[in-house]
Amino acid sequence: MPLFLNASDTGFDAEFQAFLGTKREDSPDVDVVVADIIADVRKRGDAAVVDLTNKFDRLALTPETLRFSPEEIEAECAKVDAEDAAALELAASRIRAYHEKQLPEDASWTDDTGAMLGWRWTAVAAAGLYVPGGLASYPSSVLMNAIPAKVAGVERLAICVPTPDGAVNPLVLFAARLAGVDEIYRIGGAQAIAALAYGTETIAPVDKITGPGNAFVAAAKRRVFGKVGIDMIAGPSEILVIADKNNDPDWIAVDLLSQAEHDESAQSILITDDAEFGRAVAQAVEKRLETLERAAIAAPSWRDFGAVITVPDLECAIALSDRIAPEHLEICVDDADALAAKIRHAGAIFIGQYTPEAIGDYIGGPNHVLPTARSARFSSGLSVMDFVKRTTLSRMTPEALAAIGPSAERLAKSESLEAHGLSIRARLDRINEG
Amino acid sequence: MPLFLNASDTGFDAEFQAFLGTKREDSPDVDVVVADIIADVRKRGDAAVVDLTNKFDRLALTPETLRFSPEEIEAECAKVDAEDAAALELAASRIRAYHEKQLPEDASWTDDTGAMLGWRWTAVAAAGLYVPGGLASYPSSVLMNAIPAKVAGVERLAICVPTPDGAVNPLVLFAARLAGVDEIYRIGGAQAIAALAYGTETIAPVDKITGPGNAFVAAAKRRVFGKVGIDMIAGPSEILVIADKNNDPDWIAVDLLSQAEHDESAQSILITDDAEFGRAVAQAVEKRLETLERAAIAAPSWRDFGAVITVPDLECAIALSDRIAPEHLEICVDDADALAAKIRHAGAIFIGQYTPEAIGDYIGGPNHVLPTARSARFSSGLSVMDFVKRTTLSRMTPEALAAIGPSAERLAKSESLEAHGLSIRARLDRINEG
């Protein structure tokens, strides 16, 4: 049974607050182990990466076989079914079209003193993308990470994907090739993150690392942050559905299960203005769980972290949704656009009952790498912006410096930074002489 | 003596690489202490913040006096000299005008399937700004952090500024009031970061924390990252000047010193295509150091980390500059605009000899919080973008879902995510029935 809450009940606020604070994931403290692995890779380079990979993934690699050869990639890609290939190609083209609209524009202007001001965007030169191995080795995630990087103009894009016991997912390699990835390494864990950040004899260092991973990968990303850029630290997936009674309970049930099936720590929440509809959805979930392939994952997720919250009206749903700040928000009500416009904190919004969240996981166009664990309060999903950076530009004329320089000199004095002031004063004296 | 290098010398590449790798700062490992402080603040709230502040800053605060009262702010602001006030007001208006141009635009469009796609930007609701106390308590930094937040639309902006032994900088409070800061707390260190991230009885938690600080503050920011958003971890300041012989050596010398005077770990580099000019600048630096107020800081910085690099031509200067990826880049050559256009990795560029870097520290308009330690390869200076986040939007029609849904279903199957596929299939069946 998920949690049933009613916003009209006495004590709801405390219950909702406790629900918001529920810890869904106990990350093991692997920081010491990860620090050792990073130090080892920095010290011994390829040799460390090879040893760690052979140990953890039960392989017999050498520095020469860390990277997939063009022939291996070709051979794996040849295994991909035509229908899967076509689906990935459609997904890639839609994701590319969406992300191309995110390319930011340069700006420059002249202000009233005659100073030119502005900025210019440039792409990160080299990026590394981590792709988990095993169960969570998703070709869709390769597209979602690699395409924004390539649209941004990243020249060198390297992927690390572990192949435990030699298991390779051909779809991952196909997606990587489709997205224009330049290098693919069969390594994983903290050793892969260390190799991307610091480089080895065969792996050149990158400037930015993105992509999800287990506790070791997350701890390693946190440690190399600063040396390279990283994306967010992703937590378990979440969906919030706001639905009125004019929906098929079964549709909403499978939508909730589409997150619950990711992970036992995933969270699925329904907010409805009709308690009866909420119960019908919960019943539909139970019915679907009877036959769902991944019921062993989805059932505990729904039981431990799922919730059905009844609200007196949809305005109340908006307020609760913003407190949850969901990764995915599905809005299935009569005027879904109007309600969507009032939401402030959400990673992605899926509007109307013909927009199941899963369409956005694969093919809608927007990115599926989204802020979890309430971080939509302060962060955004992955985008082209993660692979570009801005250089600000200023050019003073003698007139502009004469107009604003004395105030800068004054402020430098107030901060006891004499040379700052002198660098302005030297020019002002020349201007005044002229 | 700074390091003198000549790009035409044999062995230059190795020397330059070693120079790039020079470690300028040994951050003490304060992680364990910081973890304890954060745990204490989470557990005991105000009581912990009060105890730690009284201990480290030698004060006798209570929960009631953690926050500056409106009367105290008013009284401190009244101490500000009229000329300083006018300079801060001009700076604030120029910084505001520049940052207003950064506000990003929403987008939405309908694609060829009839699907609506787009995104919407919203402001972070609450932000906290850390301002160091003592020597590095800069009113200009208050403006540079607070104004972008307020331009973005942040409703609640709290500042923490420690007042060791009760020392208050009236200009900091004046700048805060000018920028529209809502709350000012006289606390610092890891305890301030913990209070902002987790909240206490008197300090409500924020969603994003920005601003520079010492090793304790940096370690605390790294630890609370994820619970809240943070800006970059700032290292010591840097300037690179590219100058030809048509410059006054003294102007370039004071520009180099304007970074060197910040910190013994700061770095000032000159790249020139004229070795004689390089020597003249180095002589001018020595001359200025004879009288500079902060020579005790600037001299070791210049001696230990300064460099004069002679290049055969300015194209070579561009390549070296991109390898340095400087925080501040000043370009003083004949066609400075053309050279600036070819630079790829830099936090801020100051174009032409009438644009000393210090103008950008105070009053130019662009932000002075910029990526250090080569991180301009992957990150940008502080901006309005740090205080907004993007929600992606999708709305399918039955026709759009019919067009792209089957491919999404296919990909869900390939990833063994059955419920994902079912959420699409349920709708497609209804559409096909219709």
C-alpha cells in the first residue's frame, strides 16, 4: 500500500512534511575507497585502470584493449535489429532538433559612455560521458548526454561504459556512433572517472564529465569536481502526476509504474482532487503489478515510497507540487496548459493525457537527464548549456574610462587594493594630459 | 624574479607544461572538522551556530542577535562616506544593466507531428550569499553576487558575513542594502554554510549558495552540494596580459600587480612578442613594488608565480592563452578586437589598453566572480543564469503520439522497461480504436 494523504485532514501538513523528508536512498560511504582509486589512477595511469577493470569487471584487458576498436564497434552495431536502429535514429533526430534550439546567442553593445560590453559563448573542447553497465546500460541515455555535447560543438567526446564479464550492449555502441561519439572505453567505476579527469597514457583528459552512475561513480565525480566540470549527482527517479477524475485510472497507473519500475528507491506520486479516482488508480496499479515484468522492483517502490494525495482543489495541487519540486510532472486535467503555466519547480512537465512521461524518456525531444531529489528548486536538466561557457567582454575608450574610472578608483581605495586603483589612475593621468 | 620563458627556446613545451601544473595553493584538509560542524548545526540549529560563532569570532551572540536589525543596518550605512556611496551606486546601476541583458527567454513551438515542445525559465526562490569577513570583505563582491540574484527574480536573498571581534564593514552592509538583500546574518565559516543549507530556528534554508570563502567555507559548500545548488569553488585570482611593445610598461606592470596584490597565491602572467618589452615591464613591476602598500603580498606572488613569456608572434600567444584558460585576460595589442575574437578559453576579456582589468572588478558591468585555476575550459563567471532554472515542456496530441509513440515503445522494450512501453501502448490502443 502506498501512502494515502488528504490535504483537508488535520495534521496533513506535518504528514506531508515528513513525507517530503523521507530518505529513499542510503548511499554507502565509499569516499575513502574512491580516493584511493583516484590516487592510484593518477599515479599509475593505464596500469591502474587495467588492474582495477580486470579485478572489478572480471576481464583480462591490456592498455591496448581499453578502447573499443572501430572494427569492434562496427561488428557490435551490425547486431542491432533494423527496427531498433530506426527507433534510435528517430529519437536522435528529435533530440537533436530540440537541443539545437538551446544554442545561446552572443551579445555586444555600446553603452552611453562609449564602452563596448558583451559576451561570447564557446564550446567545451573535450567531454566524457559515463554510461553504466549491466541492467541500467541505456542507449537512450547515450543519446541524451552525447547529442547536447555535439550540438554545443564539443570536438572530442569520449564514453566510458563498463562491460562486466565482457557483456557488451550493442545498442549502446550504436547510439554512441549515431550521436557522433569519438572514443569508447570499456571501463567503469571510479577508475573511469579518474581516467577521464586526469588522463592516462591512452586516455586524454577531458574538461567536463556527465552521466549517471553508482555510488562509486557519484563519489568520484564529486571528488574531481573543480579539476573538471561535472553535471548533477543524480538520485533515484521520481514522477508526480496531477490528475482529475476525467482520466482512465489504468493510464495513470502505468505512468506511475513507469518510474517505479526503474529502481526500488524510485518514487511515484499521484495528486488528485477526487479521492475516489485516487483509490481507482491505486487499484489499477495493483492489477498491473500482478503481471508486470519488473514487479519485483516496482512493487516495493510503490509500497515504500508511493503516495496518493487528495486535494480540495487543483490550486492546492500546484502548491504541493512546488514543494515536491518533482523531476517529472505529468498534468492530466481539463486545462492542463493553464495549470502547467502556474508550476514553478519541476524538471520537466508533460502536459495532457496523451503525453505519458515515457515519451520524454525516449523520443519527445527534451532531455531525460533531469534534477532529482527536490533539486529542481535550483537546477535544470542536462542541455547544450552544460557544454558551453561564456566569456565576458569589455572594451573601454578613453572617454568611457574618464567617465567611470574615478568611481572604480574610489572603490579600490575603499577595499585597500592600491594597485587596482593605480592601474586606472595611470590611464586617467594620460587621458587628462591629452 | 618571475619566471622568464621564451616560446622559441628548445625545451619550452616542457617548461610551459610544468608552469601550468604549478600548484599555487595547498588547501588544508578540513573536511572532517567541517563534517562535524555541519552535523552539529543540523542537530542543534541556532544553538550550534551561536556557540561556533562566539568561539571562532570571539563574540557573545544569542539567537536573537544573529541577524542584523534594520536599525543596525541603518546606523552602519549612515557611516558611509558620500563619495563611496555614489561610487557603489554607479557600480550597482552598471552591474544591473549588464546582467539584465542575461535574462534568458522562454520558448515553445509545434513540430511537424503536432507536438508542442519548449521550455520555461523560473527563478530560484531563495539564495544565500557568503561574504568573507576581515581583509577580504569586499563590498564589490556583495554587488556582484546579489545583483544577478535579484535581477533573476530571487525573492529571498540572505547574506552571511562574519564579524570577527565585532568588526563590521559599513560598506558591505551598504552594498547589501543597495542590491536589495533581504536578510543579513553576522555569521561565517562552515557553520554559516550549514545554516543556509539546512536552516535553523531563525534562519530559513535557501536553495542556492554562492560567494567566496576560506578552506572551511569551500569544504562546506562542497559537502552541501546537492542539498542546495552552489557556485564554483573559487581559487586564487589570476591575470594574463597579452601586450605588444606599443604599450607603456608601467601600465602593464600595475595591471599585473593588481592581481598579485590580492593574495600571495595569485598569479600574473605577461605574454609579449617583444622580449625587450617584457624586461621593461618586469623592471616597472620592481619599481612599483618599492612603494606599493601591499608589496608584502604582491612581491611573493610575482616572484613565486609570475611569468613573462616571449612568443615569436601573437598567434602563438593565443594558443598559450587557451592552454592557460585565464580568469582575466587583458589584450593590449594593435588589433585587440581581432585577437580577442580568436580566444576560446577565458573567464573575462579586457580589450585594448584603456581597459585595465580593475575596471571590471568594480564598475564595468560584467561579473567579477570568474572561473579560476583553468576552469574557464568548462565553466563561466557568475551570472543571472546561476539563479534561474529551466523546466522543459512537452504536449503530445493523439496524432503526435501515434506518429512517434511506436518508436518509444520499441526503445522501452529494448531497455526492458515494460511499464514505460505500456504507458504508451495504453494510449495508442485508444487512439487506434477511435
